[in-house]
Amino acid sequence: MELFGKPIFFIYFLLAALAAGAIWLAGNKLKNRAINAFFGPQAYAKLTGGLRLNHKLNAIFFFTGLFFLFTALARPQWGTEVIQAEGKFAQTVIAVDVSSSMKARDLQPDRLANAKNMLSMLISNLKDERIGIIAFTTKAYIQCPITTDEAALKYFLSNLKPDMLPVPGTALAAPVDLAAHMLSKYPGQKALILLTDGEDHEPDQLKKAIKIAIENGLRVIAVGIGTQEGELIPQRVDGSGKVLEYKKDKNGNTVVSKLDEKSLLELAQATNGAYIHYTTPAQVASKVEANLKDLDRSYSSSGAHARYKDRYQIPLGIAILLFCLWLLWPAGKAAADAGSKKVQ
């Protein structure tokens, strides 16, 4: 626990106190010079009727009040309170292909690294979205439940790796089905951001994916990552990143992974979504965000969190009281011989 939320204001207090002290001393010198020049110390004492302010006490009131004012600005805090955050949110699930083809290096350093970089930018920009993360091959698995917690989303995103799932290949129906299940409790139209090279090894499931998406009000924004010319898939890599062996099929032929835009385009069009060909992280993140603008939003709690209670009211109240005393404290009677003394 930190006792003060903004302790830097104590440094500001020292600077303010030094400045106020310098102004105070300079003002007293100027006042005394003016009194001596216009009245003389004895005449001034007679005119003021022997009344004078208790300067030491006033200085104490002023500087102590200044200290408590800056103490309030430093936000003293102790004890905890539970805050319930609420708002209107749209609902989106991100599905990332983690099959071995995402290791292809037609994009540097590889396809999956580019996908994660883009999605990290996107998550930072989507402040009014509930987001979940799915990893998929021919099967799909939840990596992060639907949440508004940006730190949690980026943590699970950073842990995505090629071949992390126990099943190989790629199938588009699996992530659509799982996303629909995750989003089923939310009303209105939702979105699925599908990031893949599109090589569906079970193409007969594309119609099933379209049917599920339409029935569940799921708009698919498909991002095709890779090149149509294709690239070899690294199988073994040494410590420096040099490829020692490329992936081969059952017949011993080297596998070339190509971007299959046709199936992704068909899925996006059928669900009133969009197909985006991957270029750069910033450009793609911007295009995806634009396609999420008109999603339906629902009002609900985004969760509760504990925080320290601010207690600035206590030092602020003391500061106000001290400043009032500084301004209103009555003048005191001077000593009988005050008129005979020179103003210092």
C-alpha cells in the first residue's frame, strides 16, 4: 500500500514554501521602507493606534495551511473500497490460427508474430469492447474468456505459439462454432475476428461455419495472413533462428503453405463482415477497428475492483481552517513603548 497517491506534491510544497517565504520577506522590507519614507516609525505607530498584527502567529497559520493544502493534493489514502465499473460494450472474439503453417516466413519474422503484433495494437484501441481469445487448428480452444481487461488479453495473446494445440491442420468451422457459444449470452450482433492463412483442411465445413455465424448474429472479419505464392514451413530451427529442416508431407514432399483468400472472402461476405488482406500491423488494426464501429452494444458491469480510499478531505479541511485563521486573526495590542521603537 502507498500512503500517498501523488507524493510528488510534497516536493511542490517545498518549492511553494520557499517562494512564499521569499515573497514574504521582500514584502516586509518594501513595507518598512514605505513607512519610513512617508510617515516615520513614530507617526505610523500613532496612526495605527498601537495595533499590530502578530506576524509570527500569522506566518505559522499560513505555512501550516500551505503544508496541509499540498498534503491534500498528494492524495493521502488508506482503507479499501470496492468499485463496480459499468458501461456499454460491444462483444468481439478474436480467433488466431496456431497451426504449423503460421511459422511460414513470407512475413518477417513469421506469420504468427505479425498477427500477434497487429492484435496487440487492436486491443489497445478497443476500449469499449468485451473481447475473448481463441486459438485454433482443426479444433478450437478458449485462451482468454470474454473480458475488458486489456492486460489479461495481451498476456494470453503473447502466449500463443505455433503447434501449441495437440491437433494439426486448420478448419474454419471450429473457431466460428466456439465463438458463437462464447457470445451466445449477449444480445444483438457480435463480431469474430478470424486471423488465419485460410488453408482449410476440412473445406466441407465452410458451409457449416457460415450457417452458425448467421444463426448467431456473428459478423466475421477475416484477416488473411501470408502470400498467394506461398512459403515453406520451418520444421527445425537452431538457436540463431536458422532453418535446419522444412516440413514435409506423408510422401516426403516439402510443404508449401499458401494464402487461401477464397474461403475467407466467402465466409466474410456471407456474414456481412469484411475480408482484409494483411499488409502492416497498423494498417490492418485500423481497418479491423473501422469494421467494429457499428456493432450492437449492451449495458452491464465490467467487473468490480478494490482500490484505496482517498482521504484528501481531512487535510483539505485543516488547510481551509488555517487559511481562515490567517486571514481573520485579530490584531494585537502593541507594547506601550511601540511608538518609540523603529519599524524593523
